[in-house]
Amino acid sequence: MIRRLAGQVVAAERQTVVVELGAVPGLCLEVWVSDPQRPELAVGVTVTLITYLYVRAEDLSLFGFLAEEDYRIFMQLIRVNGVGPRAALGMLSVLSPAALVQAIVHNEPKVIAQAPGVGPRTAKKIILELGDRVADLASLVDDGAALPVEKDADMLAALTQMGFSDAEASKALGQVPEDVEDEGERLRLALQNLG
């Protein structure tokens, strides 16, 4: 099992990066990564990635993560029957770990189904199978910001359509006081938090 690799990014594709290992010059590995990690994985950057090696008869794929929490959420997702590593990575490309945990806690399959290749049935299955592990999942998300409440799902979608990442939008909405109930005011305050 390849659990971690360190080296320099020598190529960046749409969904993968190629890393030349520092310990073995000339040996390059292609690694699948989520969209939010892409800016930190530019060509020439030296990185350390936590990895998961997916092995099947006709497929050997390596999936990489900059943060331990992303890796641990990914591992929980692929334990759900019918969720493969590419679908799990797709979820982490669309939703931050905090947003995924929130969707599971609040039983929001529509939020999870935003990810490519994840339909409503699979989203419900994820909630059903991971619902009893909510405490474990919540402990993985330790960014210091409160999770946005369920009523903020529409505003989260609006902010991401404005070009903010899901992680940025979730954090900004999580910082809005819960006693502010007017959606327009919540959105205005979230935009202020985004600077």
C-alpha cells in the first residue's frame, strides 16, 4: 500500500497531477486529486500527499490528499457500498468535508447529490450508512468554524454559483449568527465574511 508520497509536481492534468518522487528521482506517479486542491498543486511545487491505492484487475489508481481530514472522509465514503473512489473524490471536489458532514447530520441528500455521478439514491445510502458514524465524522472536521445550518443550503448554493469555493462559502455562512433569520441579511453577512 502506498500511504504517502513526497516530491515535486511535474505535470498537472484536469483531474490528476504527476509527482516525481524526491527519494527516487525519475520515478513519477500519477495521482487523482480533488478540485479544491488544484491551486496548491501547480507544476514545480514540492508536495507531500496522503494517498490511497485503488487496486482492481484492470485498474491501479492512486488518490492523493493534502489534508488528513480529506483522506479520512474519503475513506469513510468508499466504505459505502456502491461508492467508488472517483465518486468519493467527486464529492470532495464539490463539497468540503464540513459540508459533507453537515449534509449527513441534517439528512440532506440533495446537497450530496450535487456531486457528479452521485444520484439521490446513492446520496440517501451515504446518509443511511454513515449516519451512525456522525460523531466520528464530525471529529474529522476541525476548522474552527461552525457548520452552516440546514436553512443555509440555498445560500451555500448561491455563494458557490458566485464563484466562491464550497469551503469558503460554508465557513462564511457558519460565522453568521444563528439569531439572524432573514435570508437576505444572512447572505449579506456571509458576503461580508468573504471580504
